[in-house]
Amino acid sequence: MILDNIEIIDNFSLHFNCRLTSLDFVDNVSELIALVNNKGGEVIESAIFLPCGSAVILDQLVKFDYPNLLKEICKRVTINKELLDIYNSEMQIELVGLYVAYLRHSNQQIEIKLNPETHSFAIICQDLFVNLTISAFSQFHTEILAQLVHFNELIEKIGKYNSITSDSNLPTDNLFINSKVPTAFSYFIIAYLAENLYIRLKPVQDQCYLSKLKD
């Protein structure tokens, strides 16, 4: 399983962190300083809300252990070493170091909560963490939803076709992923959903290769 493979999650997280923008870090320097000066004081708790749109999609993502995936990504949010020069050019090096230390500390305290009434997930975290990561998590979750809805529609159509033709195969037996995606970010999403929907990534019984995440 993808979620059991630390190397894959680590590699994907590098691509996820590339979706963070240095401008968000620059814009929130005052809040970072306030937190540093407020050691031991009250910290504002906030949340990133990730709506699913329906109970069906919510239930599917719960079965896919999506809350755990979100938590694993949160734990790895940082400024990638390869991008430090970019951040250092936008603000003082000391501030970049403070941000790295802040993320290392704050992302270990995050909780993922489920709200069946609103068909949504919530990443419970500090307000500053929200400001720094909400754009990246919104991109990720939006793509997860769009791809899952697409797969569900394909499976439903194939199921109807199989019932007409008396095909005894499961709908997913007649599906495999045969597409090139523009980024490792998108490839991971497709691979994660395909695995949980029992859709093969290749037209052979071979298990998925995720070497693209290392590119």
C-alpha cells in the first residue's frame, strides 16, 4: 500500500512542499515573530476545511484512509532544502530558519477531524500554519475530488455496460490507467486513488511503479 511506503510519502511531500509559496511566508513574518515572542502563551487554533460535496465521497475517502494521508503530509511540511536560496532571497536568513523550526514543531501537533454533517475534513492546526499551507492543501484536495469523481463515473458506466453484455468481470477489471500526467504531484493522486479503487496502473498484473516521484 502507498500509505505504508515511507519513501513514496517522503518523495511526494517534496513535491507538495513545492506548492508552498515564498510570498505567503513573507506576508506572515509579523505573525511568526509574534509567536516567537509569545513562548508559552496562548496560540490561536484554526483549521483548513476540506469539503467533499457528498456523503458518498466522504465515506470513500474515509475507507481510503485519507485522514491518515493528510496527517502524513502535514508532518512533512517544510521548506525544501533545494528551495532555501529562493526563500533566503525574499527574507532574512534568520527568518527562514525560524520558519523551518516553527514548521518542525507545529506540524507534529496537527489533528485531522471528520464532520459527517458537512461532509468534510478539517485539518486542526495553528493559524499561521493555515496561512502558509492552505493554497497547497486546496490544490491537493481539489484534484483528489475531481479525479475520484471521474473514476467513479467510469466505474459506473462500465458496470452498466457489463450488465447489458452479461460480462461477469468487475467494472475495475476492465480498467487500467494508461495516461501520462504532467507532474509527479498529479501522478501520486492518480496512483493513490487507483490503488484504493483496485484499478491497475498498467494493462498487466504488475504493481504500480512510482519512480516518477523521484524525478
